[in-house]
Amino acid sequence: MGKLTYNITNDMIPSTSPYQLNTTDIGIFIPQLKKLYPNMPMELVVNSTSPPTVNFAEAGVTGTLWADVDAYVVEPDATRTYVFTIAVIAHVEGSVGFSYPNITGEVTSMSVEMELKQSDIKTFSLMLIERVANSFIESTVIPDLNELGEQGFPIPEMDGLTYINPVVSLGKDYIRLETNLEYTPNL
């Protein structure tokens, strides 16, 4: 089974963000990081720890993602020094719709829970980091995801067939697309 791994570097953080991925800004939440590694860039490596779950029901879609986030300080010679690992559980709720010819989606809520799994710089509290992360998710991540969801992705079409009055509905563990079809032969 494959494993999702995603690296996050400071150049991926918008310059308008109040926090950058470096020991100075992250040190606001973890003071010993700033003391041990003053003014250095950081890198985060996100590794899925379990397959995500997605559940469909009439009320909507729910999903849960599990990951470990390994934090590294990037030394002046570009080597990485491990500093800590945070276990993250992300919960997502949303809905699915249809805007011809695309299946669309909307995230109605999303939050994360965090737990310090391992640290080479002493233990520290994640309460404030979790609060800031959830605020960022609410103000930035959800609107960005909903912008993508509004665009949706196209359902497969076949030459000569057109969907008439399509409707998407959800049930326990399924998405159903109901539609009438109009056939126009290619002459």
C-alpha cells in the first residue's frame, strides 16, 4: 500500500501570511526552538499514518485523515536537523452537488487535533498551535477548498448523450447521479 508524503517549505507559505516557516515565527509557539536554532528556515514533512476514511450519508460527506508531521530545521549547509513530530487528525464535513457538467462540493467544517508524538527539544504544549491552525483552516483553507469545489470536476460524457435535469444525491456509503438522457446521433 502506498503512503502519502508531502513536504512543506517556507517558499510555499504566502508572503502575506502572518507566520513564516522558520524558527523565529514558530518559536513564538515553541520558545526553546528559537533559542536552540535562532533565525533558521524550517521544513515540515507530512506522512499519512493510515488510509483516510470517507463516509457518505444523506446528511453529507465526512472524512478523517491521520498524519504525522515531522519538523526539521534547515541548517546553513542545507542539511536538515530533526526537531519534533506532531500526530495530526483532521476531520472534514461537507456536501456534494451537481452543476452541469460538473460534480461539485462544499466543505462545511474542518478541524484538526494535535498531539506531540516525539521531540528532540523537550516537550511543549500544542494548545496554541492547534488553535492557530484551526483558525487558519477556517479563514483560509475552507474558502480555498470551496473555491475548488465550486468549480467541481466533470462527470464522464459520451458522444451523442446529454444529461437532462441531473440530480446528485447521497445515501449511506454511496453517491447517486440520477438523470434523463438525450441521444443525438452523430451523422
